[in-house]
Amino acid sequence: MQRAPAAAMVASMMRSNAGWPLRSVLAGTAGTAALTLAYRAEHRLRRSVKGPLDYDDSLVPGQIVASIMHLPHVTAREDRDLGLLLRWSYGSAFGLWHGVLRRTVGEPWASLAFGTTLMTATLTLFPLLGRTPPPWRWPPDVMATSIATHVAYVAAVATVDDGLARIVE
């Protein structure tokens, strides 16, 4: 059976030496989906918690985007939408960093450095941009959720990046 022209083109690109960025962005997208599913699962398990489970799960990311873009009078719904746009664009594109690390230092070091970079950004950028307290003031359940959901993201990115590399290389 012959592949569709678009699928054949994508497969050809991914097999080439220049294909790793596409593979890594796809892995970042899969990681973002895993992070989103981790939040949904935790919301189901912790039904007693009304509202966000941590700062990434709140309006904070959208508020940061609105602040950086100098958007006046942003509603809660717009903050949520901006936060989702940030999550899916940043989460997908950040997969490139895993691809760079994977090509440079290999696994498991790439995933360790990737996860460290991600958590450092989470724990520093939110407070620096003035939207959360410093991490040492985060409630333990908020910190645990943040770490667990980001571990799900890192694991998915690494697994998909590695899996796609095995298929096309």
C-alpha cells in the first residue's frame, strides 16, 4: 500500500538529518497532551478540590501572556484561552529543547536536563513575572501537582521523541 503524498513527505523529512526538529515538536505536542490528561486525571481523583490544582492549571499563564502583551481589560475566559494557547504552543515548541539535548548528550541525561530546565522555568518565571508567590511558599499539594504533571510531560516527550526516532532513523 502506498502512502498518501503528505504522509510520505513528512516521513521523508523525519528520516533526513533535518527531520529531528519536526519529530521533537511532535513529541512536545504529545507531552502537552500528557500534561493536560494528567491534570484531568488529578481533577477526577481530587474531587474535593474546587478550582485549579496548581498555578499552571489556573488563569495565571493567561494573565502573564496578557500582561506581557499589554492587553487591557482581559476577562477570565480570555485569560483561560490565552493560557491554553500558551500551553499548546510553548509545550509543543519546547520539545525542540529535548531534541537538542537528545542529540547532544543522549538519554537519560537529555530527559534529566530537559525536566530540570522545565521545572526551573516554572518555579522562577511565575514568581518573577509577579503572578505567584516564590516556590518555597507554594502549598505542598500545589508543588506536588506541579512536579507530577511536569514529570508526565517530560516522560511523554522523551518516549515519543525516542519512539519516532526509532521508526524513522
